[in-house]
Amino acid sequence: MPEILNDTFRVRRLFTQVEHPWDEVLAVEGGRLRLRSGERLRVDQALAATAARVLGAPALTGNLEADALAFTRALCGPWAPQRAAHALLELAVSARASDIHLEPSLAEVLVRFRLVGDLRTVATLSAAQGARLTAALKAISGCLPYRRDVVQEGRVPRAGVTADVRASFVPTALGDRVALRLFGTLLDFAALGLSPAVQARFELALARPTGLLVVAGPSGAGKTTTLYAALAHLARRRAGAHLSLEDPVEQRLRVAGVPVDQVELCPERGLTAEAALVAALRQDVDVLCVAEIRTPAEARLALQAAHTGRLVLAGLHAGSVAEARARLLELGLEQRQLDDTLGCVLHQRLETVRCDDASPGCPRCHGLGRLRSLSAQLWTAPDAPGLREVA
């Protein structure tokens, strides 16, 4: 039995003797295994002891260094791979990381979290541990664990959370490089971090019956989060048909109780943003969201939708309010049409600010001494009722 206790895959084979996959086991209760189905299966004492040890994942304390060390130590024992994969996600969520990276080298795999905009190494695994963890991450995200020669993308659904984890696996000469993007819960305006003046004027812009409202900013500035908050705000105050075109869908709005239909674009199958916009114009929608305008055709169709009686929200990569307006003109929109239809441009970016409570175990900044803060600037059409330009 001792050699079984030190080999996760032998533990899994042992469980095939009771005709139940190891990952179905949730807990050990008095010599019985409680399965996901609710069934309680009686097993011999040795197997129950093994299960209890494997299920003993370290509890999170909120101290990233201590939790990461406990996670690394647990991987050295008989921890089921898929449980390790879920534990990694919980560790990242606890740390408020936006991304997880697994980066292979010759003898080890680095686990890094993106915290306050920077990548920070939180664990160093052996090559074998990293390979097992990568295979488990592929399995829980709907990818093929045994394929190490192709790019794969998948999703990890999380119970009670409207946002899936987006997973990307890219084969390198030393193994798969893994990137996981974590999304938080749906936010309302009060939680976005907009200043009271900008928030009030943006809400007034959203009250327009028609027009094009643009949320601009650099990559990673939270534009999609703001668009979701705007859609939720509109759904509570404006009856009608609401449709959002996204690539990919980051949060499932109807699961969160927001009555917005979301279309996930799939260019390789012909469902491009342009094709989806053409279809959306025939769907009798009142509010249309385009998560990101990238091409002249998309800009033209979004403007057409706004010009024909719909309120259109759109995301746009730009470095400032002025650059966002210039970018729309570069995409082929006419100045006169833009002046008639553009209701507002909200430009936002995440800035780094000092953490006043910084310490080695600070739960807010994890000892980094820095936090991210939203900085936003709003331009509104001068002729809009109740609105004026904001510097």
C-alpha cells in the first residue's frame, strides 16, 4: 500500500477496481466514498485512507506565498490531477490574478500569475508535475490531453460563476505553454471604479434611444467588463430585445439573470463579426453590442445599426478619446455621419497606484505594494439633452 500512496496514477487504477472514476469521488465519510451522484460507496479501510489523503487539499489562507507553497507540496503527493487543476484555479482566484501561465523549460515548469498587470512566479514544478497538471487542465477545459502537437483552446466552467475560464495551449519544443484567462463576476456601475461625474454622464448617454456609444481603451483595460455593466444597466431599465456579438463570450449574461442574447463569433466557420452584424440588423433588436470593432465593414454596419433606430454599444482599441474618434474615421466612417450618430466615447485605462497597506502578507496587493485603479475620460455629443463634454 505505501507505494500506491505515492503514485497518483496507481491510485486511479486502484479505483477502477470499484468501477468508479477517481474524479467522481467528492469525500470520504466513515469508510464510505461519497460520489458526485450522491451515492455512498463502501470500500476497504486501506482504500478509504488513501482517498482521505488524496482529498486533503490544503486550505487557502489568503497569503499567496504560503498557499502556493502548500499547493506545490500537495502536488508531490497522491493528488488527483484534475483536483490539482481546480485547486490551481482557486489559488489564482484567491489571489485576484487575471491570468495563469504555465511555462515549460528543460527540467521544470514555472507557474506564473498576472497580478496588478505584472507576471509573478508563484510555483516551480518538476517537468513531470507540469506535464500532469497541463494534461489535467486540458481535460477540464474540454481539450484533448494526449494531443501535444496542435494548438488547442477551451473553457473551464466554474460553479456559481457566470464567467468561464478561457484556456489556451500552444505546443513548444519543451512542452505545452498554457495561458488561462480568468474573468470575475458581473459588475454594476458602482463597482467599476468610475468617478461619480463620469458615471452619471455615462448613464445619461445610455438613456439615449438611439446612437453609437463607444467604450475605448488599450488591451486589458476592462472594456468588456464596462460593456457588460452597461448591458445589465440597460436591461433593467429598457424593455426590448438586446443582442451582443462577442469573440469570445466572456460572461454568460443570462446565467447572471441579465436578459441579453450573446452570439459567439466563429470566423473559421463563417460566423464573422460582419456576418453577425448583417444578421443582427434583421433581428429586430433594440440594443446591440459589438464587443470590438476591428474592420471598416464592422464600423460601417455598427454605424448603420445606430443610424436606423437602435442603440449600439461598441468596444474599440484606442489610446484616448481623440484617438478613438480618429480611429473611427480611419475605418472609413464619414465625419458627417459620425457627428450625427456618435453619442459618447468613454475611454478608460487601468493605472497602477500605491497600496497604503502594503506588507509581505497584505491580502490586497500580496506584498507587491501596488494596486490597479480605473481611470476614465468621457466625451459626449454636445447636442445631447442633459449632456456636455467632459475634459
